[in-house]
Amino acid sequence: MIQSLTLRRPDDMHLHLRDGAMLSAVAPETARDFARAIIMPNLVPPVVTAAQAAAYRNRILAALPGGSDFQPLMTLYLTEETAPADVAAAAASGLVQAVKLYPAGATTNSHSGVTHIDRVMPVLETMAEIGLPLCCHGEVTTAEVDIFDREAVFIDTVLDPLRRRLPGLRVVMEHITTEEGVAYAATGGADLAATITTHHLIINRNHILVGGIRPHYYCLPVAKREKHRLALRRAATSGNPAYFLGTDSAPHVDALKEHACGCAGCFTATNTMPLLAHVFEQEGALPQLEAFTSLHGARFYRLPLNSGTITLEKTAAPVDFPEKIQTGQGPVTLFNPGFPVHWRVAG
Ligand code: DOR
Ligand code: ZN
């Protein structure tokens, strides 16, 4: 039995760090284990321009513990007003690694997002020319589509037509949750990939709804039925470079999660690497963990691999992760997998 596993330092290719007091509290949680992360731009107001991304990057760096070499990889929030030239300049300067597409109304702070893909085609054409990836929140938002079908319908009615129309566009399907997402991500060669979150490898929709409603398991895309969770586990542990880690760790204070209209998001920054070790061990795939967390994402984004390593150690007793972390805005509940975890990050 493997008792210890040393990996190249991992990257989180989809992370919400927020701003202000929340940023100060959560940035160290990710920087402890990860070398880099793709930072989501859904602040209020959103990170739309290169100048806003540069300023946000500086605020993130200022929130890191002294001596941290964590690198935030910035993204721009795509709106119907986004200027192709601004995107091209931000990419050429090395400031941004991707542009994020939120269909309007899909999730937290997505109201400035895109109502119809036709309205952003000039930006997408520029991105295809320069090879800048589009990170897609892949859900349709039309009222007649059932929330559990939103991802599959997005693939059929938005993503696949877009990729046929603009074959050079590089796309990351963010936080896939379905077997349809798993299957589609494998069809695009080097220009298509998908991130998978920690929590979607662990929970299905029963965890949210059976025996009482569990607001801390509510996120978007919402967890689906068990066969989809199993498909995600097979994908993450497969060694296929189309799949890599993007935690979508998305902190909201408890007061807004435990609410009549609770916010979407699971906060997993603190315990993601131990949870992934648990999942990969269960799947008999610990040797594939490094590819999922530290190789595939960097290669897709054409970044150098990280130097340095982290070591995961098996523990005799279950690890005592905090139930909550405290922030200047109030407590944030850490994702609780609901089973004992016997892995920790050494050091
Ligand atoms: O659960 C989620 N939370 N999904 C998202 O797409 C956004 C995120 C957030 O920003 O809270
Ligand atoms: Zn997200």
C-alpha cells in the first residue's frame, strides 16, 4: 500500500479568490499547496479589462503570506462590450491566460455575461487567431431547460456549433459534471480540455437533497446523479490529458449559504489535495494523481511545469480538517466529504 506520494507542485486551473477580506482569508489556503491557479474574474464589478486584471493580480499578490511564490494566472470576464484589441494586448503582455465565458444568469455574478454567442464572435475570432483559451461555464440558462440537463444542452446547442464555426478556438469546459461532458471533452484533441472539481468527484445529487437540504453541497453546475460522478472519476484518473484539476473552490460566508436563497459554491481550497489522494487511492490510481493536478493543465495552457514538489502522506488517524475558516466577512464552511480522510500534505 502506498504510504506517501511526492508530486510536482500542483496547479488549480479554476479558482475563486474573491476580493478584500475574503481574498485575504482564502488566498493563503490555496497558496499553501498550489504553485499557480487560474483566477476567476466574477468579482463585483467583474474583471473585464486588462487594467482591472492587473490591479486584481496586485491585490492577490498582496494577500499572500510573506515568502509565498504562488502565481495567480489571470482571466478576463467576457461581456458583450469586451474589445478584441484589449484582449489581444492583455494576452500579448502575458497578463492573462484565458477569457471566461459566463452565459448571462448562469451563476454567481454572471449578470454581465453573454446573452448570445453571436454577440461576442469578434472577440472569439481574435482569441482563435492568437490561441488564447476560452474557459466556458457550460450551462444554458433558458427557463425551459431542466437544471440537471443544462450542461448537456449547452454542449449540443452552444459549444459544439461554436467549435465547428471557429475550429481554431481553444476551449476549456469548466467543471464538467456529466458523462456527456466527459465524452465531449475527449473529442477535441489538443484544443479542447475539461476541468473537474474535487467536490464533483465526491458528491452526487443525493448528497445535497437526501435527509435534509445541505446548502454547503450546493454549487453550479449542480452535482448530478451517481452515474455521472462515476464517469468523472474514470476521466480524472484515466491519464487522458483532456482532463485536469480546476477546484472551483468558491467561498461564500455561511450566512449566505445557509439562507432562503443560498449561494452556489463549495469551498475546497484547504483540503483538496488530501481529498484527491483519497479519491485516487479508492480508484487504484494514485500514480495518475500528478498528471491530473500538475501536468495536464500546464500543458494545455502552454505553461512550464512547476518546479518543486509536495508530498502527501497517509495517516493512521483521520485528519482533523477545520470545520470552518474565519474571514473578515464571517465564517466560511470547508467542504466536508462526509467520510474520514487519511491523507495530509506533509510539511
Ligand atoms: O458553484 C459555483 N460557485 N459555481 C460557479 O460557477 C460560480 C461559483 C461562485 O463564484 O460562487
Ligand atoms: Zn467557478
